[in-house]
Amino acid sequence: MADLTADAATAQNIGRRARQEDAVIAHMPQGGPGLAVLSDGMGGHDDGDLASRILVSEMFGELFMAAARSTPGQAPFRAALDSANARLRQHIGAGCISPDTGGTLVSVAVDGDHLSWLSVGDSPLYLCRDGALTRLNENHSMAEQLDLMVQNGAMDADKAERHPHRHCLTSAVTGRQIPRVDCPADPLRLLPGDTLLLASDGLDVLPDTEILNLIARHAGSDSAALARALMAAVADKDRPEQDNVSIVVIRLAAPVSQPVRLPARLRKSLSRLLPRLHPVAEGRRAVRDALGGLRL
């Protein structure tokens, strides 16, 4: 497994909503598995903001402990989802939050050059690679069914896009049985230069082409700069019904090679040897060039 460095940043915008119903967390330490979790509280339901925070905190905590135990495969994701769903059910049963609530969930683990994920609902997970933007996870909403009808010639594309039930979820985490879960058995191989983007559906106001342009324009920037640019682009749309927006940006790069650090005794010996080398300047220069990668 090749090592990649992962630079992550999160950003949120309340949009035109009364409160922020998204929750997000990302932790990408160097030399260890990185985690990110995002949840979009079910819009229009009571306590969506509380539900998303319960789901994110429980999911992240369970995944973090599994990473510390080096537990491989799908098992940590499935166990963490069960725990998050049970915790939400516990709060509902205790009367702390409304029973008519829940949220989407998208969580990722970046381990070396491997990406694993679990998602429920319509919050997207994108991969930008070689100038193309690809959605990696399933879309558990009516949009998936409507787009399939368009592909089969059963519905006009414009009608499907404007359908009033397009954003209705077909699966969510509600404390009850979860109809659909996307958790691939095999991890995805990551490459240097890849950009991952987790988002709530408030980012839908930006077309794929605009997201790609922003990623390309910030190719030399860190994840925080790209996250700010994406949020600024959403704000520039100035949509009167703009939903909450939350994102996690993760940029992958090859590790920077470190210069060789010689032991102290060897450095001291070489320092004494250099003045005794061939007195011709070119000879000394050649030796110093040959040792240029060493810290004396």
C-alpha cells in the first residue's frame, strides 16, 4: 500500500435556512488512517440539526476507535452505522428529540492509497481525477429513479429535473430499519492529485462544470482555499431558497521525500575528510555536488 498525504478542510454555509441542519467532521492525520463524516438533517423535520450531530459524533467516534484497533474491511463502517442508528433511536425513545427526524450519512476512510466509504441518503461523495468529476456513492433519492426513467425514454428530462418529489429520500438514518446502504466491499485505489469532495445537497446549485473549474483553478492551493472558493461560488448564486451547504474537501498528494540525515559520527568524519580531498577546485566541487543530498 503506497502512502499518500491527505490535506482536508471543512466548510459550512447556512444558506437561507433558519438554522444549520448539517453536521460535519474530518480528521486526516499524517501517518495514520484519515476519517471524514457528514450528515444532512432531514429538511422540514423537527430536530434535524440535533439528529445530524448525533449521527456524525457517533459514527466518527466508532470509526476512530476501529482505526485505532486497525480493524479492516466493511465491518467498522457497518458497526458504526448500527451504533449511530441505535444512538438516534435512544434519544428518540427518551423524548429528547422528535420521532419524525433523521438524516443522511456519508463517511469515508482514507488509509494509505485506499478509500473506503459508507453512505445512506443523497449526500454525494465525488472524486475529481484527470479533469473529470465522478460521483462515487449511490443516490438514495427519487432523483435516481426519475433519471432512470429519462434514460429509458419514459419521462422528459426537463420534467424529471423539476419533479416535486425529486429530492425525496428513499433511504435515511432514522433510528429504524435502514432501507438501503452503500458500502462497497473493495476499497477504491487513490492516486496523487485526486480530490475528494463530500457534500450536503445544498451544493447542487453548482453544476459539475463549475465545480471542476474551481478545482482546476485552485490546483496549487490547499483544501481550505478550495473549500472557501466553493462556498463563495454557492453564495454568488444568491438563490432565494438556498439550502444549508456543508462540504469536506480532501486533496491527495505524493509524500515529500526528506533529505538523508546521516548519523552524527559519520557527519563528523565526512566534515574532516572534505578539506583533505583533491585540492583542485573542480574536484572539491564534484565531491560536494555528489554529497549535495546529505546534511553534513
